[in-house]
Amino acid sequence: MKKNISNKKLTLICPVCGESMHEYEYAYDNKVHGKIYFKCDYCGHKESKII
């Protein structure tokens, strides 16, 4: 996981297509209990990570 300094958002590498995944702001329980959702802009894959 790397942190993008310009807008202070976390990015991941998509396990499906290899493109970068960005924080998905529209999940109903985003950032509850340290859970952050990510969505790939290229293929649409979503996953969550507990930080």
C-alpha cells in the first residue's frame, strides 16, 4: 500500500488487472472500525482493507 501525498489518499494495486485502486468514498460503512474500501477505476474490482 502506498500513500499518495498530493491528495492524501491510499492506493492499492488491483489483484485482477494490475492497475491502481483508489479509496471508494461511497461505501456505507467506510472507515468504520478501521475498514477502508478500494475500487479499481479500470475493471471495477472492489475490496476492503482493515487499517
